[in-house]
Amino acid sequence: MLSSALVEPLIQNVDGTNVCLDFQIPFELNIDMASKHIGQWLTNDFNSSDFSVVGIFSSVEFTALLCRYVDPTLSRNLRLLVYLTTYLFVVDDPLPSTDVMRANMITLRDHVGNSVLGMVESLLKPAHLEASNSEKLQAVFLLILGTIVAVRYTLLDVGQVSYTLNFLSVSQDVTNC
């Protein structure tokens, strides 16, 4: 585990970055509409061209929404995880001068990812779930979905696509039995 002295400057540097949304969030930004709309994105018949799930999870506005229901550090770290993971996937700069920056971003992604997984795990304990109201449960759903989005981009970035695709096809074969 990295020390706070090493990680905090990196977090502060990246945390100031806001994703510019080239679209209006197509729903009222409250927990009910966010979980409903993003949940519908999971279905095949939903038109997802109206917005970017990555953009929403990476936005300061969405982070502020989650902060109403979960620890602000968890909300911030989810935003950073999704942002860093997708950034690392999309930007492939071969210049040697960017190697250190990329290495720092990977280290930071892994650090916040570990933090997110640990904090989400604590939210999934039966006693905690039983004590949660519907808004908190919707926030947990969104946290899990955001984590899955980040993990998917991480798998793509590290070249584990064939394993993931094989797993998905096996899962579909099992459900068709």
C-alpha cells in the first residue's frame, strides 16, 4: 500500500480535473433518476448515444450526488478510478517523457481502485444493507456499476480481452441452458 504522502499530491493533481461533458445529462440529477436511467443503459434496447456513462461517472456533478449518500472519499475515488482507467485506455502516448506520468497514473488508479473495492465491500455487509434506505441502496448500485465499468476498461487496457470475452460467452451459454 502506498503512503498518503506519496498518493495525496497525485490525487490533488488529478482530482482538479473535471470531465467536460459534451452532452447534457439527460435526466434530473437525483438518485432515483440516476439509478433508473443508468440502470436502463444496461438493457439492449436503450439508446445510449444520448450520454456517456463514463462521462457521468467521471463528472464532479455525479460525485456530488453520490456524496449525499456515501462517504465523500468513496465518491471521489470512484470518479478518479473511472477517469484514470478510461484515460489510460484511450491515451496511448509513445513518448518516453510520458512514461513517468503514465506510471504515476497507473499507481494512482490501482490505489484508488483498491480503496473503492474495500469501501464498497463494507457497504455490502448484510447488516449494512438491511439498515440502508432505498436511496442508499441505489447509491450502492451505482457504485458497483461504476466499479464494473472501470474494471472493464482495466481489462481492455492490460490485454485481458480474450479472457473476458470467453467468460462472457460461457456465461451466455450457461444462461441459455
